[in-house]
Amino acid sequence: MATPVANSRTGIAGDVTVPVSEPVLGVEEEGAVIDALRRGELSGTFGRAVREFEQVFADYVGVRHAVACSSGSAALLLAVAAAGIESGSHVLVSASTHVSTALAAFHNGLVTVPVDSEPETGNLDLDLLESLITPATRAIMPVHLWGHPVDMDRLGAIAARHGLVVIEDCAESHGATVRGRMTGSFGDMGCFSFYSNKVLTCGEGGMVTTDDDRLAARLRHLADPGLASPRFVHREPGFNFRLGALQAAIGGVQVQKAESIVERKREIAVAYSERLHGTPGLRLPLAHEWARHVYWAYAVIVDEGAAVTRDELMAGLRARGVETRTFFCPMSKQPVLLDERPARLGGPSLVDVPTPVADDMWVRGMYLPSSVGLNERTIDYVTDRVREILC
Ligand SMILES: *Cc1c(COP(=O)(O)O)cnc(C)c1O
């Protein structure tokens, strides 16, 4: 980065650039990478770095199995493939999410049915769920958006009533809990990302969590063509989504730091909310009392009555050195889902359901800088600039 970065290491000086997200790694991660290198581990297949990362993460989430893979997108693809859902079936997906959630359905020949958001958390609106379930529905993919968990107790009861597979997208929710229980431990499978802007990171990486021995074996098989038996004889159209050992070495350390990282994320959110409380036209994130919100990102909405639009606020902050980002484009508006159809499929890859709340969030929502490296001075700087523009 060319300009000085305002974070806990450098403080604010001269030209300020506060990145929307910045990974923070320490000597522990550095040491783990060097150890793995010295053991001669590069590919994850041999050696112990991947196995240890999987074990420590399974223990953290509270599940029997965690299967490492190369990204969150790969985790989602693997999970949907492992579920073995018949082509052409429908999958309910949070309307506001990373496109990879829906693409996991798409690449497996399934049709995405977007579920609109609840205004409070941005998560899929559970009141809408049953009205969208048809005889073609086979699965639900809830996304724990921004780090606020979906009420999985309620969602699980609905899924059980209709015999649906549940695949949680936990890419933003490492450490988030519902009534004390970790996201990623409720569904048939949970899919995590360890991309550099996530709560826990190893640069590039993913993990699928499950309590089901059969699914775990299937996930491993699909992720690594080297597991064919006899060797080189394949009965399944798998992938290669293996994770490298050096990535896994970083990931293992990050999991050990998870609780302190989550604690810092939550402190940053409290600091933002205290300073921004009462800012006219700005809706701040909230957390339900049954939830531990991990604030992957501090997500705000610029209301219609605000002094400026969301885009003007973003531009104003950018001019003052503060980087922000919009929310996701809703699945109901994704050209790739509207225009494309999987070759195996006769019909469209999306059911055209209106998603007015998610559409509105796409126009009005944005994240403020949310790295764990933010210090109080930087938070003061950011919130002063926000108030300067909006008040
Ligand atoms: C980041 C993200 C993904 C994709 O993870 P990658 O590791 O970047 O492939 C999927 N879903 C959600 C909700 C995400 O935020």
C-alpha cells in the first residue's frame, strides 16, 4: 500500500488511508509457517499441518469433522455436491450474500430461490421461508451475514418439518453463536472461508464442518482426487480443492486466537456504535439477545432521509482516506443467475422472487473499516468523518 496505513501499528499520520479490511498476523503465524517449511510440508496431503488445522477447528466449532479445502467457495461447492441433491431441485438461499453461495447450487445443477432479508440483521427472513418451500425444494443455505447468526433453532425446525438439507454459509461467522452454540454446528454441513478479509484467515482457505461420518468421507473424496481407490481409478466426478500446508499452518494458529479476535471485533463494534449513536440518517447494526454477533464487518445503512446518499457518503469518506465497501448485490439481481442456465438443466437457474429488502440494502448499505488492527484513534477518525458528512 503506497500511503501510510492508519492502524494499531502506525497510528494516524499525514495522508491517512484506513483500509476497509486488513489481516493482522503475528509472530505465532510466522513461526508456524517456518516450522511447516522446515518439516518439508508444502502440499497439505503429507505431514500434519492440515490435519492439525482441521482438528483444532472441529474442536472450536464443536463438531466431529472439519474438512479443509482451498476456499470458502470450494467449501460451498463441495458441501452441495456431497449432499447429492438431484439436478433441477430448488435451494433456498439468503438473497443478500456472496455470489458463491448461489454458484455452489448453480454448478451442481440446482435452482436458486432467493429468500429476502429481515431488515434488522440482513439475514434471510425466516417468516418468508415456508411460503417459498415447494415440492421441488430440497435444501436451505442460510448465510450468517456480517457475523450475525441466523436463528438456527427456528430454521432447523422448519427444515426438519419439510425434510430439507441445511448447509450453513459461515464464511463471515467464525465464532458466532446461537444461544451459546457455534454456527457451523447446526446444519448438515457448515462452510467457512479463511480469505484474508474474514474473521479468521490463512490467506486462501476453506473448511466444511459436519457431524456426519458419511458426509465427511464424501467431502474428503470430492476434495482430493488422490484418494481414489485403487489409485487412479475414479468412480466419482470429484475436484481438487486441497489446501496447502503453509496456509493450514497459519490457519491453525488463527483458530487458537479465535476468541481474542472475536472479542476485539466486538469491542470495535461497541466503539463504533457509541460514537455513531444518534447520527441522523444512519442505521447501526444490532444483535438479537440470543446471538453472539462477531461483527465480521461493521455494517451500516444510510436511510432515505439522510443528508447525503450512501454513494455520496462513501465518496466523502474516500476523499478523507477512509475506505468502505457496499453490501452484496442480491441474488435476485445477479446477471449470471438471470442469464445463464446450467447445461444439464432445461430451465432457468433462478426462481424470480422479489427481494425488496435485500435490493434496498444493496443501494443503501456499506461497511466501515472493520480490521481487528483498528485502534481507538482510528475509530475516532472514521466516526468523526462520518458525522462531519451526515450531521
Ligand atoms: C467470502 C464469502 C464467500 C466466499 O469465500 P472465498 O474464500 O472468498 O471463496 C462465500 N460466502 C460468503 C457469505 C462470503 O462472505
